[in-house]
Amino acid sequence: MAGNKTQPTKASVTEFLNSVEDRQQRADARKVGAMMRKATGKRPKMWGPSIVGYGSYHYKYDSGREGDFILTGYSPRKTALTVYIMPGFERFDALMKKLGKYKTGKSCLYIKRLSDVDENVLERLIDESVKHMRRKYGSG
């Protein structure tokens, strides 16, 4: 059974972040990274060519598919800073109402600029997400 295509690499997180062209987006990414390091206690690793991940968890589906993925992470994309909230957003309704301006996918929080959201709420969202994932999957 195939695992996750996105795997940790030995690429440099610092070099990746230094390659982000937009100065504000680079600063925003570093700030979010500090929140994630605080929440996980883990150093960042590159996952694939563009995801900065903190910690990991092992999943196994009923289908037999299994693999490892980031506990939390982010990717500074051209259109938005993508923040990975792995359990999704349903359990975090109260925080989402206070967050500010954003869009979401299944587990992706898209933020144009960090100044568009309440940083304290974002930090709490990341922290609560990590706690949930650790309860569900182990220490990570």
C-alpha cells in the first residue's frame, strides 16, 4: 500500500525561507514557525520541496494505507501563507470566529498576511491542534 508522497527531506529550512521573495511573507512565515516550535517543542524539517513541518504522526486508515505526516506546519505560497491544522477546523469554531480574515480547505488555513488575523488566536489554534493530534496519535 502506498504511503504519503510528501516525505521529510534533508533540505535546509533556513535556505528555503531565505528564498521566499516577499519580505513580509518571509517574516510572517518565521513568526508562524516560532508559534509551531513553541507548540510542538520540535525543530522544523522540510517536507517535500515547500512544507516546513514540526513533529510528525503516524496514521493508518481502515483501507490499510498508512504513513507519516506533519503534526503541524506551514508553506509560504505566492497567494497565501498556508498553515496546516491537521485535525481540520470543526472542533475549533470558537477560535475561528475570533481569528480574522482567512480562508480554509480541509486542513489548510490560508492567510494572505499575518496582520489579517489575531496572532494570539492563531497561536492558540496551533497549540490546540497539536494537543488534539498528540492525544489521538501519540507524542509526535
